[in-house]
Amino acid sequence: MACEPLTLGFDTSAAHCAAALLSGDRVIAARSEDMQRGQAERLMPLLQEVLTSQDVAWCDLWRIGVGIGPGNFTGVRISVSLARGLALSLRIPAIGVSTLDAICTENTTGTACVPAPRELVYIRSGSGAPHLVALAEIDLPVFPPAPADLASTIARLGARASATSLSPAPLYVRPADAAPSRDAPPRILDDA
């Protein structure tokens, strides 16, 4: 096992499940799998595989970094809820890292963009909140790195952040568009 603090980073904000383990600032294991669905079932086994590959136990972790989006609504909730649960059970900090911050860490030229549906991208102007714009409006778009590299960057940023940060929370650009059913509720029949 490594002598430096161990940070586990992971992300499911897009069509992938990705994780990385850092010893200090050095990536010692990283894995990713492309998947449209199934991140909720696959994330925990993937994290266990990453830890096992380096003979690391959960209790050896010093910190968790987690991708908070923007991105897929359900995917972001999967990672964030797992990170919060692990942080509580392991009594270690979990730090939320936006995909836009991860892109900016790796690339300082162009505009950090996270793909969205319908030829749109999520961007952030200055230090403001992310918003949607048409991809055609961006002169030099810079997209997220490969999922394993994204998880590594999330872990690095999580390791460098203040441990007094709030629990990670999803970075939603717009509210959920799900609505309650408009159908009348079923009639309850009583046995009498």
C-alpha cells in the first residue's frame, strides 16, 4: 500500500462509469466503462475493483472526489449519493468537482463545454452558474477528457480542495422536467 494519502475519484455524469485512485498526486489505478445505462449497478463493483487492484481497503482512503456535473440528471445523482454515503460511513471528506472545472484544469485555452442534447453544450461564463448554449456559438470548444482521465482529474481536484467543503451536491443547470401523472389516481375498492 502507498505511503501518501489515497484519494478515490469517480464520475457517472455521462454515458460512462469511471474511477481513479491517487496516491498523493499520482494516479495508481484508473478504469472506465462506456455505458448508456446501468451505472447504479456497476459503480460500486468498479470502485471495489480499482481498490483491490492496488491492495487498498476502503478504510485506507483519505478522501473522495466525485463528479457533480453538469450532465445526465440520473448519472449525477448516482455518483453524488454514493460519495455522500461513503463519506459518512468512512468518516472522510467527499468533495464535489464540476466537469467544467475538471476541463479547465487540463486545458486553459478555449471554452470548457459539456455535451448536452440537441446540439447544445453546458458552459460557464466567468465564475457564474453553468448554462446551455448552442454548440455552433462556441469558437473553440474544449470537451471533457476520456472518462478515466476525467475521474483522475476529479480525484486530484478533490484531494487539493479544502476538507471543510460542504457535502457534494449535484450541479443541475435546469430543474427536473419530470411531472406527476395527469391521470386520475386509481379508485381504491374496499373489501366490504
